[in-house]
Amino acid sequence: MRKIFCLVILFYAILYFPVILEAAPCYGTRFPQEGKLGIGAEAHVIENRHLKKDFGKVSSQQYFYTMSYGVFDWLSLDGKIGIGDVTHRPSSGGKTNYLSSFAGGYGFRVKPYKNDQQKIEAVFGFQHISVHPYSKQVNSATNTVILDDWQISGLVSKAIGGFTPYAGARLTRLDLIHRINGLGRERKESDVDICPVIGADFSITEKDYLNAELRFIEETSFNVGLTHNF
């Protein structure tokens, strides 16, 4: 039943979200037990993400309070709220810095495979982040952007004492939605790519752990987070 449900959710995500997939954090393979909460804080940094055509590239720094809820031991619902900025560098040169304002995100993770004896777990996930920085005056015009950051991921981890490294891949895409003086809605997209992910969870106490993750090749991005599971 669990494996069938996981496959249905994964199929639904691939079918209905292929044009908005991107590179939000994967979160690793550890999440709260059934009926339990995990809360924490996270820093997420996108160093470089190239956009299509001559749209240039995007970078962003984001800071969140996070929460995960274990619907079952194999299904977690994830959410976050915080702030984030956006820097856009067009191919024509120059850059525009949009100062930090509201950012939020949501997603889910499913665990179709767990081997307690070998301490191996596999997790599929869907995550989305949306960043809404303050507008910026450029040449007497008000420029407003929204960064939409999505992904589907698959990870495998192996626990070694209090250290749990993981690796996998993600299907990703980023959109920068741009308006000038409140008019138009130009969507500046990246390519849809399959890219590698590496990361690890480091246990601090029985209920507290640190997560660190790096995503690379098509973009350079990383995140660090601290979580307490109740």
C-alpha cells in the first residue's frame, strides 16, 4: 500500500508540474515520525542560475523558519516562511539588486524504501519556493520580480552512527517573473535540467540535527538548516 501510494504521488507530480520544476532544497531523507512535528531554521543560497536566451543569470539568499509534519512514517508535509532577496544580471551587463522581503515554500517527501538492518533509506520529494523581494526603481521605472523555484528529487541515504550522507538527482527549473510599473508579466525561464545532489544530516542530540546540502553543475546552490523533531 505504501509503495503504491508513493508511486501515485510521484507520477502525479511529474505529470502536472513538468513546466515549473526547479532547485529548492531536497531536505534529505530524515523527517518526523507519524503524528510528530519537526521545526527549525534554514539558510538557502543560489549563487548562479543561468536563464534562457539573453536573460542572464539569477542569484538569491533566503532565510526561513521551517516546519515538517509526519502524516505517516513514510510521508512528510513540508512548509517554510521567511525572507529572501534576488539579484538579476542580464547578459547585456549590469545588475539589479532586489532587497529582501517575503519568501515562502511548501512540498512533500515520501519514503518508498527503508532497510533498518542496513540503515538505508530512499526518498522522493517535491519542493517549491517563491521569493517576493521589494521592488526597485531603475531608470525612473518600478521593476518588480518574483523568483519561483521548483524541483522533483530522488535521494538515497546510508546512516553511519550520527552521520547520514545522501546523494541523488533532481529535475529542476527556475522562473524569474518580471513586471515594469505593474504592467506585463514577462517570465524569464531557465532550462529544465537533471542535476546531482549531495548532502548529509549530522545528529546533535537524539531529536536535533543539522542538514547541509550542495547542488551543482547547472547551478551552484547550497543550504544549511537546523531541525528539532518533537
